[in-house]
Amino acid sequence: MNLETARLALESGDMANWSAVARDLGRQLAAQVDRSKPWLLSFRRLVAGLRPRRAGDYDRGFLDALELVATGFERQLDDTVRDETEVLQLRAHPSWIAALRYIDQGVVRPSDLAEKLEVSPSAVTKLVDELEQAHLVTQTTQGRERPCRLTPRARSVLGRLPPPDTTPVASDVMLVVPAVVTCVTTLIRDRRVARERFLDSLRHTRIANPAGVLEVLDRSLRDASCAVLDDDDAWVATDAALLDRLQQHVALACQNRPGTVVERLARLSERSELVLRVGGGVSTWDSAVGQLGRIQVIRDDELRCEAPLLAGEFQLVYESPSLLVADRRQWREWTERATTAAIGRYHLGIAHGPVVPDFNLIEVEMPEYPA
């Protein structure tokens, strides 16, 4: 129902039309259609302007009822907006929310509140003063104590907040995440971190099962092609170990002393064309495999400019598992097309490294005679 339809129906003086307006208004307000404040204000003014032109008590009473209904919903909108604003303001003060919830649970003495919040008495005094200024609590004097009480406004706003998350999982996550972030940051920076160091960071927490956390982190680092365990019980960044070995193999090949990796690539190229996908880890692949005529080296720059077309029979070799993971995310279409069309799929890697489904491992060992 729009305002023009309502005006024509009300000006007609026909009771059937008036009843229809009342029914439509009720349906719209119940369904929250056109329940914006400007529409309600315009409708109320329309009804108020018609009232002086009606002589009968029934007519005026009917119009008064319509205006009262519109006014009531208009005030409800104001209250809703104010409540939502208060909720947003309160959520910006986590310490306020915690204090109000404790008071609601019966912790009314400031000294007890300080103990629950694990803050000093002076900090609680300041906090309670802020809550009083916001009209969320009141204090009364009872001997030497000044217990706190929630105001009706505080109870209303608390009721609109989501319930606190007190599940063990949530608290465990808050304790574990900083330790995991520190571990991964160290792994990125130093390329190696001892597992014992990670366990030490958990000993200061209340985690019930640190060994379980360690097992999950072990598996996650391995599955993400991020790190593997070495003989000294330390995580070593997968690419760090792999690229260090590849640098040695490629350097030897550039000196016409091909090692096991280049020899394996040469044997594969005898079967069909070989597509070697490399990242930025080793810069001299072209020189290392230049004498092997059936190897096509594909770098990041080529995929950024124009994905190379792959025709005929070919085998696909990835420089590292992490590069394959990155390609599936960044160059998904090309990677899927190349993987599907290849008659053989391989990736270079180290023993006990991550397993890539549908790809065969070409193990890269440290050369017996380093370059």
C-alpha cells in the first residue's frame, strides 16, 4: 500500500475502503514492509490532516486509532535504532561487557569484581565509574561496601548481546594460536625450529594435551608442504632443504657434471617431451638442462604473460611440492589442464617429505661431490 492509495481510500469516506486501509497497514507493519520512519511519519501526517474534515465521532475515532498505531511503530523504530547503537557501543568495550556479566551473575562488590577480572582495585573503581556515567550500573552504600546493581538499560542491552563463548575449544585456541604463530614465524625466518622449543611455549599454558597439539601441527606442516622432521627432531622448511640440494645439482650440471636429478630428467625426456615447471628458487635451470633438447622450462613470468600451450604427448615435472600447491591456487586453470593432459606427473622432493596425490616423487639427495 502506497500513500496515494491510502489517501484516496480514506478521502472516499467509504467504511469498506477504510477497513481495507487498516488491514493493509496491519499486514505491512507485521511483515515490516514499508516500515521505514519517513513512510510512517508521512502516513501519520496524512491521517492527522484528514481528521478535522470528518464530523462523526466514529470517523474521528477510527483515524485516531490509525495515527496511534503509526506513532507506536515509529517509536519502536527509534527504540530499535537506539538499542542497536548501544549494543555496538558496548561491544567496543570488552571490559565493560565482562564486568556487567559478572554483576548480572551476582558479583556485586567491587573487591570481588576486581578478583574476577584479575585487575587492581583502582582499575575496578575507574571501570565502575565509567559504567555509572554510561547509566549501566548504580551503586548503593551498605556499610563500607558499595555494591553494584545493573540498570534496566544494562539488562536490556546485555540481552541483545550474543552469549559468551566459554567452550574449552575456544579457550584452548586462544592459548595455542600464539605458540603456533611463533613457531611458523621462526620456521620462515630461520628455516628450522626444534619441536622441543614449541613444547616449551605450551608448558606455560593450561593445555591438557600438548602432545596432541604437537601431533596435529606435525601433520599440518607436512600436509601443507611446509616442513618435515629431521633426525634431530626439528622441523625443517621443506623448500629450504630441497632447494639447497637442487642448487648443488644444477650447479654441477652447468659444469657438465650432471647428477642423479638431471640424469633422471634426461631419461624421462627420452620417452616424450618434458615440461619442467620451476619457480624462483633455482635460477639456472635453463643452463642445466639446455643440452637436453626435449625439456621445456616454464617460469612464473610465462604464466603471467600468456599461459603456454601444451600440445602432443608430454610429461609434467614440478620443481617442488609447494610450487604445485601454489599453482593450483594461483594458476588453477592452466595447472588442471596440464595435469590432466600429461602422460606422466612428477615432482622433485626429499625423502619423508609431503606426498602429493597422483604425482610420482623424484627424490633429490645431496650430491656425493658438491659443486
